[in-house]
Amino acid sequence: MLVRSLELEEFRCFRHLHLVLPDRGLRLVGANGSGKTSLIEALYMLATTKSFRASLERHLVHRSSGSELGIPPYARLAAELFTETERSTLEIVLMVDPASGTVRKLYRRDGRSLRAVEFVGTLRVVLFSPEDLELVTGSPQQRRRYLDTILSTIDRAYLRALARYTRILEHRNSLLKSLAERDQRAADEQLAYWDEQLVTYGAYLLVARLRFLAEWGPRLRDHFQALDARAQVLTTTYLPSIDLPESLLSELAAREVADAQVIVGARYRETLERLRPDELRRGSTLVGPHRDDVEFLLGEEPLTAFGSRGVQRLAVIAAKLAEIAVIQRVTDDWPVLLLDDALSELDQQHRAHLLATLSALPAQLILTATDSDVLETPVLSSLPLFRLKDGRLELG
């Protein structure tokens, strides 16, 4: 998969940008605040529909957007994609309601309007950034989001199940709050439908995560070993909130999907029934994929507690390299690789290892840095070097 061109209008600091990307990729140098991360962010949004750094989507739209034309603020992102078999154009338009500040997003592929669940996964990317460290050190929500993002781009059924599960969870939580004063029997009757829906889609999500981790985990281990041969073995374990013993998790990943979902579903129902009084008291769904976690283990100890910051960063790099391999295997296509100032916190040895590994892949590679010296290396010499200043690109 290749991004042949990228066009931005009123996005972040870019009033207008049209960039033709070489097949192998490019190097981009710019000071902090010059817009280099915004360019990476645009590509990431075209792949996932979400920003990896904006807490408020209205901040994605240039503050002066629309004023010259007398229209509400807007931003537009578009990319032309090529694969071995097809060519397509992706477009996202963000429109800001001036009164409320809310943002409405429109998605188009080849000029045809799509829902987000139909749009995601046309472009697939793997992002490396300094903030990736939160995959290890951050909250369980960060790790759930990581799994959901990957699986949503390679498995459209997962994305649909996730969207439905999220809606069902909202309805069920609202119902739990309203039933707090009812007796147990009345609550059971009203929750029966939502319980079954929650179990159906929740079991799908959990089994899909286990199957992904079963393939991703060994690759993670091997890449980490290549990065640091002296370190202990790096593994991960899935921490479900429903009653699933650890001995059963690997067995579930190896079973047929339908059989695994039946087993998980039965355990999920039992856990919901057992926790019914607690859920009614708290007005919230206490178990399910939205409460699960993934733990990184160095040897037999938690990486967060017993790994140095340097070792944690190597673990994240290994995770990303494993992600690339799984995406390629599942889709039979290489994702676009985005490195946003990801080399700055690596020592020379590990920087060289990462660049040698990535440059050997037949994938498009887009790297940014504040210091051109970081990108001046023989393995990247075939990639043109651009400099970015005040939202404008210059070659060399």
C-alpha cells in the first residue's frame, strides 16, 4: 500500500498543502510547532478517523478557517492510495458548528459517502511516536485502545462489533442506573435483552483479541530479543474481567472462533449474574472487554515496575514491529510506516537497528525529526529530505 499524494486544507497550521509522496517515502525535518506532527496526524486520521493527539476535534481545524468565505470553520484531508490491484481516493471533511463547537465529520472514498465503519481500514498505518511509551506505562484504557485500533483496521467485523458493543454498553449502563431502586427480579427481566446483546458482541471482541495476541506475542518476544539480547524474555498476558482462568486463554485462542465464543459467552453470563447486585448498586457494567487489560512481563515480573525506561521503550518498539508483521500477514499488504520523532529517544545502536529493520521492508516509510542529523544515515539516503517551516515544504 502506498500513499501517492496528500492534500490538506485548513488542517492545523496548514492553510493548503499538496504533497506528492515517493513510493519509498520521505524524511521530514522541522522545528517543534512547524507542522510535521500534523502531517503525520493527517495520515493517521485518514486510516483510523481519529487523531492520536487531539482531545478536542475542533482544534484540528485552522482557527481562521472559513472566515474569508463567510462560512463555518472546516478542514479537509484527502489522500490518493495505490495498491497492487487498485487505486482509491480517501477524504475526510470536518465541519465545526460555530455555536456549540462540535465537529461533524464526513467520509468519502472515491467520491462516495461512507459511514466511519466502512471507511476505516482502507488505509492502514503503523505509527511510532514518543507517546507510544504509554502502551506500557499508561492506563488499561491505552492498551485496550491499541488493540481496538489495530483490530478495527484489519477486521471490519471487529469494528462493527466494537461499535455495537459500545452502544449496548451505554444503554445498559443507563438502564442499570434507572433500576437501582427496583427489586432483583424486575431488574433481571429488564436487563435480559441487553445482557444477551452484551455477551454476543463482547465474546466476539474478547476472542478476537486473544487470537491477535496469540500471533502478535511471539513476534513481540522475538523483536525484543533482537533489540536487547541480554534482557529477559518479554511476554504479555491478557487480563479478562470475566471469570476466565489463565489456563483457558491460550486454549480459546487456538479453538474455532464460534466454539471459543460459546465458551466465553457462557462465562460472561455467569459473571454478569454473579455481579448483578454490585452493578445495580453502582449503576455501571463492571465486566467485559471494556474493563480488560494486557500486562507486559519481563521474565515473570511486570515491565512497568521492573523495567527501566529504556527497556520499556524497546518493548514498545518491539510491539510496533510485531504489529507490522501481523498486519502484513492478515491483509497480504504492507502498512504505511509513520515515525514521528520516534528516533530521538533511542541510542545510536538501537536507532540503527530500528532503521535497518524498517528500511529492509517493502513498505512506504515517512519519518520526521527536529534535527536533520538523526535522519542523515546511509540506510535512509534513498528517501528525499524535506524541510518544513510555517506550514510550507521545501526539498533539501
